[in-house]
Amino acid sequence: MNTRKTLKLTDEFAAQYDSHIEKGLWKGPQVLYEELKDYLQPKNKLLDIGIGTGLASIPFYKFGLDIYGIDGSLEMIKLCKAKNFTKELIFTDITNPDFSLPAVSFDFAISNAVLHMIGDISAIIKRVTKQLKPGGHLCFTTIPYGYINDEEYLETVHQGVYYNHKKEIDLFVFRHTNSYIKYVLKENKLQLTKNQIFLAFKDYQEKRDVFFEYFHAVK
Ligand SMILES: C[S@@+](CC[C@H](N)C(=O)[O-])C[C@H]1O[C@@H](n2cnc3c(N)ncnc32)[C@H](O)[C@@H]1O
């Protein structure tokens, strides 16, 4: 896997990101907010893993939460910072075992449209869970393996994690089985509250529907 390449491509795409997402009617941010809204209290602290330009955490900010973000793309961080709604933003690559986190305990950790760029997510979930308060919520998306159009995906060394190398742009993308994610949650003593596959957006270029799955777990 070539994380530096993924982050370089993200840097290059950052300026177009918001308008591109709006065109595709990207549902991820809304789905995560709907899933968590009944648990929110003003001033709760939320970590957004791979915050990008902030699209997934802005609804939580509007509710009154304190938002902390981490991301490995400097361009995304700059665009997010310019929106002026975060308490702290950290530039860090979450595939590094000792990636940086704000020195804060969180009520919520979310990650929207990030983990399908990563592959094995167990170290990330472990590190974030440590900084989640007891009773804190973790809610993230993946692309499900075993649901639709999996033909081009091959299994990695991690059982339940599949990859596709998009040669034209030298980009690795990943799909995760439901049982792999459930195993990672269990390993970290997280209780699964809900998981559901949803239509994330319509890819007009490739003329297809793109499905993600979200997982909501409690510490
Ligand atoms: C598709 S964007 C999603 C952004 C945001 N979460 C949203 O909902 O709009 C994926 C984000 O994950 C970040 N990302 C991907 N791989 C990463 C890594 N290894 N470390 C840190 N951030 C990463 C990218 O820089 C990008 O901002």
C-alpha cells in the first residue's frame, strides 16, 4: 500500500473536494449525524479522523460540540482551518503506529469516507479507543466487501481486508468484510450498536451507485 501516494492525490484534489461532493449528493455526513444526534450534548468533544475539509463534523459543530480533527493532507487541513470551526487540527498520517492525537478524552470519534483508503484499521481503532471516554461513541464508514462489484478485489494478508490497485492513478482502495470490522470492535471491547449499508453517492462518471457501510459502537 502506498499511503504517501493516497495523501498526495488528496492534496491535489483538495480544492475541488467540496463542490465535487455536493454534486454527488454525498450522504455519509448526514448518515453519521442522524445516527449519533440523540446522544449529543453541547460541549461534548468530538474527534474527526480524516477530517478533510470538515464536511462530516460541521453538523456536530452546529449542534454545539467541540471539534478536533486529524488528517494527513496539508491542503485539506488548510481548507478546514479556513472554515474556522475546529478547536484543534493536527496534520498526521494515521497509518503511522504513533500518529498524533489531541491530548483530550473524547465523547465521540467519527470517521467518514477514510478507512477504505487504509486497509488494516485495527491499530487506528485501538489508539482512538484509548482516548474515548467510557460510554463514548465511535462511528465510522467502510466500503463493504461481499455486497456488490467485488470482482476486482483481492484479499490482503489481513483476513477480511481486500484491496484493489487502481493502476491508472496508482491508488490502493480497500473493502472490509462485516466480520473483520466486528472482530476489530470486539478486540477493543467496543459494543456494536448498529451497522448498516447505505447508498453513499452516485458516481456520475462511472455511472454507478456507490455503497458504504457504517458502524456505530460504544466503549
Ligand atoms: C474522502 S476524504 C473524507 C473527508 C471527510 N471525512 C469528509 O467526510 O468529507 C478522505 C480524507 O482522509 C484523509 N486520509 C486518507 N488517508 C489518510 C492517512 N493515512 N492519514 C490521515 N488522513 C488520511 C485524506 O487526507 C482525506 O482528507
